[in-house]
Amino acid sequence: MLLRLPAMQYLRSQSVKMDIISQIRTATGKTLLDSYQYGIAPQDIQINETKPEFEGDYTVVLFSFVKSLKKSPETLGNELGQTLLKNYPQLFSSYNVIKGFLNLTISDAYWTTFISTHHANPRFGLKESNGRKVMVEYSSPNTNKPLHLGHLRNNFLGWSVAALYKANGYDIVKTCIANDRGIHICKSMIAWKQFAGGATPASTGTKGDHFVGDYYVMFGEEHKRQMAELEATGMSKEQAEKEAPIMKAAQQMLVDWEAGKPDVMELWKTMNSWVYAGFDETYKRIGSDFDKIYYESDTYLLGKDLVEYGLKKGVFFRKDDGSVWIDLEADGLDQKIVQRRDGTAVYMTQDIGLAVKKYEEYHADQSIYVVGDEQNYHFKVLKLICQKLELPSANGIFHLSYGMVELPTGRMKTREGTVVDADDLLDEMTKEAEAKTKEQGKTEGFTSEELKDLYDIIGLGGLKFFLLRVDPKKRMVFNPSESIDLHGYTATFIQYAYTRIRSIFRKEGASIETAADADTPLLPLEKKLLVQLEKYPAILSQAVEEMSPSVVAAYTFEVAQTFNSFYAAHKVANAETPEKKALRLQLCRLTGTVLQSAMGLLGIRMPERM
């Protein structure tokens, strides 16, 4: 029935429903069934983009069904190509066969109808709700130090993955777990008691998270000094580490905290409040937000209850010293502690409790933990424990593991002072954006407030893009000098392409009065840009399947590159005909929509001018 519709009506109906590859698969599958009584699911038909050295747009790989049909690849390719051209003239304009590959050229009418249909759609590429819920946990800092460069990659990655899931129709819950208890917190608290003399963030004019982090560093320095003294008496390094007075004081404070000792609890609440105030400033600046923040101090007790449940169930066992463990040797792992001998919880304890609490509150189909690859083993164990306890949350647990961010000099370490502080880095990126903008002579016509906002957009955008353009699984070396470059693989390059589009529409106005002609032949760069824009919905799906914003980053950069080539080669305002001008304005509009949408999913703002 569809083939009897007028060409324009057919193309409009299909371009809304399916992307071009899906249409090629459907048409090929129907042709194989009608012509040869060969049934194959469309998704099993392999379609690739035609290689640049051959004529065509998309290639059907024939090898998977030539044997069953008992035809040579060339014969089958020619028969299939002729039938596709005959039955789908609105879709295909020509074909050629190279060995076992059928290269198909998509008709210009398809592409002009596509742009006419979608150019004014601000939600192009975004999918409607699919009724499934996904929880994404990210950031999850310790409340004993400020956020650093590694936290920035975590926040940018987690926020972007959540945005990509939402763009693909999922109901999203963004969460954070504040690791607000444990020995690391007690280290900062003990150091403050011993060295602060009652100082506060307000009295010293220090941002709260930085203030508390300074005392964590002081703890490390004093611990090393005390260890050296003990080692000088003949004590081993391992024993000195445990017996140093400041470490024993921190361990006792942890026991006192779990016992609810009033003065310890009061100091803990006060110091954490300083840290949270500092975190909030940074989160607001980088655009990180959460639907729910969990606190380890709330979840560890539930975890301890589950430890008791696991002991009764035979999942855990208690050693002679009173500590509780799980034996995972049969699963190819080893034994893992879930509760210390003094009854205090470990990270695993609270994570078990948190998994249950999350599921009870949100019933998410999938719970994604955005945590660095040094915790790969931890999350394997967590999922196994939850499965052995038969918790309803177990099968939905997924660890989105990512590589650490390193400096040119190596890995960052807090106690050695090699950490790149997040706030300092953000300031540096803003200054770099200001310097580059002034160097390019691009500040004319802006007010001081507009310039301040522009530097923030360029600086933060450069940082986010630099950290997200790399596949999450890969470790990366941070180099700020590469992140802001009008001619490099950067957000700045993409932002500049977008401002060119905005400039066009400021001059031409928002409306496109003349309709583009479906019969207007396309020039190579016009078609190349159209082909790339049409891929956007599929790119968003791929990014979620791979849980990698880098897919979107690479795609967006390619679109910006092609647009710049198109813009340099072809006139828009003074195009050859009114119809050609309308087509190019439609191309510009959809390109702008895609660039802004894609960069928005990376958490990057786009300037109107730069």
C-alpha cells in the first residue's frame, strides 16, 4: 500500500518513523521475501556506509544469504539492486555491485524531504518515554577533602550518561552518595582537634571543603612524622603505621562515632556541614545536580542488618576474631570482609544497604554506579553478594567503570600534594578562555557581564569536552592547553560553528518563507551534511548502548567540521535561487539544533556570539 502513495507523502511518512538504515533494511528484507521467499529479520541484514573509494551512500553486505539463495554475489546484487530501484524509486536513485557488496545511492528527494520535515523540530533525535527507569549514581565524594580533577571526570561522565538515557526515553534518577563516615573522616576530625585551635572556614576566609581538606593533609604529614619516630626505635613500618598515636586516635574516634558519642557526633556534623557548603558551590558552578543525595551514615546501619541476615542465611561467615566475611573462591574471586572485628562497617557494608534502599525508593530497572576502574573488583563483589542474598536490586547493578585522569607527571595523590583541585582548575580554564578570546580579538561589542559569561561558557565547555571526548574505559592525561582551540578537537571549535549559524539567523530572521524544492539537486557538501544530521537519533542510541558520551563528542565535532566546509563553499543569504536559499537555511537550522542538543547532552552551553 505504501508504494501507491505519492512520493512526497511516502517519504514524509517514513522519515518520521524510521532512520535511513532501518528503511534500507526493511526494503531489502521485503524484497528478499517477495522475490526469493527468503525470510530474514531486518536487524540481521548488515548495512554499512559505503567506503569513500566507491560510488554510493550505503552498502548491503550480501555474503550472509548468497549461499542459501544459491546465487553468485554479483547476480544476487544486480537482481536485488534492480528490484529495489523499481519498487522504491523515492528512496534509491542508483546502485552498483562490487563483489559481495550492493552499494546503494539514496535519492536527493529523500534527503530534501528529510530536511523539510525535520528542520523546525527542536526535539529532533530525542525519543518519547519508554516507561523504563534508570538510576545513575555519580560524584560520591568523601567529606574529608575538596573535589579534584578526577571528581570532575566522574561528575561530567555521570551527568552526561543520565542526560543521554533521558534523551533516549528513559525516566532518570540522578543520585549521589556522600561518603560521610569512616576512618578518612575521622582523620580530618582528629587533625582539626589537635591543630586548629578553634579555627573555622568563616574565621579563616576559606571555602569549607578546602578548609577540612587541609586538616586531612595535616593528618597525613603528622602520621608520617610519628611513624618515622617509631621506626627509629626499631619498629617495622607496617606496625608503626598502626601504632602511631594519631592513627590510634582516629581509630578510636571511629568506634566512638559508631557508638554515638555526643561530642564526636557534634564535631562530625559541624565539619561535614562545612564540606557540603563547599561542594554545593562547586556543583552549581559545573552544573551537577542530583535528585537524591544519600549519606553513608544512614545506609551503613541497614548494611549491618543485612550482614546479620546474610549470617543467618549462610551467605556470610564469622571468623574467630569476630569479623564477618564472604567466601567467593567458587566464583573465581577470594574472601571479602563485610564487617570488622570491632563491629564497624566497611564500604561494602554500606553499599549493600544502599543498593536495597535505592531499589525500595525508586524500583529502577537499572542502577548505574559511575566509579573509577580501581573499584572494578569491589563492584563485582557487590553484585555477587546482592545476588547471593537474593536482593531484588541485584541484577540491575551495573558498574560504569572509567579510567583515571592522570597528569603528565603521573597519577594524582592527595597526601603527596599532586592533586589538581577542581575549583583551581575551573578558575584556570576561565582565565585561559579569556586569554584566547582576547588573543583572537573577539571581545568587541560585548559588555563586561557578557564577556564574563562567555569566558565561563568557553572555559567550562573546553574542560567538559576534553574529559568526555575520551572513551570512559580509557585512562587519560589532562592537558589544559589543548582544551581551548578554535581549530582543534575541542568544544570551542564546535561552539564557534554554532555561533556562525546564530549569526545567519540574526541577519535573516527566524522564518524560512520559501519552501525548499524536493527536486532540487544536492551538491556534495549539502548532501554530506544532511547524511550526518540524519544519523543523530542513531548516535544517541549508540551512546547509551556503549554508555559513552565520547560517541556524541566525536559525532558533534564531525558535524561542525562538515558545516564549516559547507559554509565556506556555499552562499546561504545570497544563494543561487530562492529554493536553494531555503534548503540551506533549513540545513543551517537543523545543524544548529543538533549541535546545541548534542553539546547540551554533554552538559556544555552554547554561546550566541563569540
